[in-house]
Amino acid sequence: MKKVGIWLDQKEANIITISDDKQELKTIYSEIETRERFPGEGKKYGRFGDQHLNDEKSKKLRIEDQTNRYLNEISTVLSKADEIMIFGPAQTKTKLEKLIHNKPRLVSKLDKVINADQMTENQKIAYVKKYFK
């Protein structure tokens, strides 16, 4: 029986798999750019005649797209799990929960979503082991 605990935030996801006294840790790094900087960057808007151009909407769409790719990559790893628990400090875990609720094969495997602070790798592994005992 494969039990999976996922600690995630906007930067990375640590997927801890526990099965038959074996444990495995896999890390997936996101490509979400929360603040993109360009060399010689000036104002946050451009001026074109009497009009001001602002790229906020395109930045928001780009971040949404990057987040969706990140969460979909995580969900493909979860397809082999029997039980899933998600924990972490950020809102990203709730976005993953929503994605799982839209996938019928995964929703029955989701056990719990828990708020948790920053942890070391060993603390994350111990947390998942303790949770599934």
C-alpha cells in the first residue's frame, strides 16, 4: 500500500512515499516566477503617446499557467498512490486540493490537507510517517 505525503509551497514540492517499510523522497521544483526582473528595468508601466501600458494582466496569466503546470506535474505522480495527505505553509496546497477534487481517480485517495510550517527534509519524512501510523 503506497501512502504519499506532499509538502509543498510555491517553490517546490517534496513528495514522500511510504510503502512496506521503504520510504522515498522526490522533489519537484516549480517554475513559478513571482517577480520577473529585466536588466535596466525602469517603471512598471510603459508609455505610448498619451496611453499608459501595464503588463499586470499578462504577468498574472503567466503565473497562473506556471502554477497549473506545476500542480499537474505533481498530480501525475499521485496517480500511483493509495492514500494522499497534503501539508505545507502556503496557499498552493489548497490549489492542489482543488485540482485533485476535479480528478475522480484521485479524489477518493485524498485523506487530509494540513497547515504546516517550514521543515527540514527529515522533519517532513518523520511527519508523514507519524501521520500514516
